Amino acid sequence: MPPMTMVHETDPKDVLLNRLKGLLPQGTCMNNQVLVAIYDRPEKTAKGLILTKQYRDEEKFQGKCCLIVMVGETAFVPDEDKKWFVTNRPALYDWVVMRPSSGMPMAFGGVECRLINDTAVLMRVDHPDLVW
């Protein structure tokens, strides 16, 4: 299925970060844990299709694209055997893809998040509309 390009009045990264401003706990995640905020898809596609509330709400549970909003001290650090994170390390505020079932769900001010292991990140993408 081709990407579902959405109508964005504001950069989706800025939307999530503004909604989370002042709500995240002080400090960092523990060890190799990563806190990601699930992409909140707008209501309207670039082709004019209006997505139902039910469809959009389902992404709280099935969303695959997330923004990294907090990183543990040992997250994305290459291991001794050089099998993990040697060349391609995600960073804070990168859009990443994970399995919808990964991690522990939680919310901060209505923003759906997951606390995941760094190895649950499967890929990095330039924009969340690329993933459906």
C-alpha cells in the first residue's frame, strides 16, 4: 500500500513535542529503554479523505511509527560484539518504526507512548506518513 500522505498544518514532530512539553518525567529512561510517542495521524489525507475517529483511535494500539522522546543512558550504544548499533543509531527526536505490540503502553497528557527496549526499534524514517 502506498504511503497515506496527510494534510499537516504543523510539522507532526512539533505537534507531539508541544503536547508533551512539561509532561515528561525529569531525567532519562533507565538503561537501554527508549520512550517513544506514537504518531497521531491528522484527520484529513492529502487527497481529501476524512479518516473516522474510530480509525484514528485504533492507531493508539496499532501505531507503528513513533517519535523518540527520551533515551536511556545505554540505549543505542554499540555492544562489545559489534552486532548492534555500530553504524545506524537512532537519536532523540527521530521518527522510528516498531512493532505495535512492543513495549509498555503509557500516556502523558493524552499523548500515547510506549516504553521499549532499544532493540525494538526496527528502522528509522524521514516522515511518519511513510508508514501505514
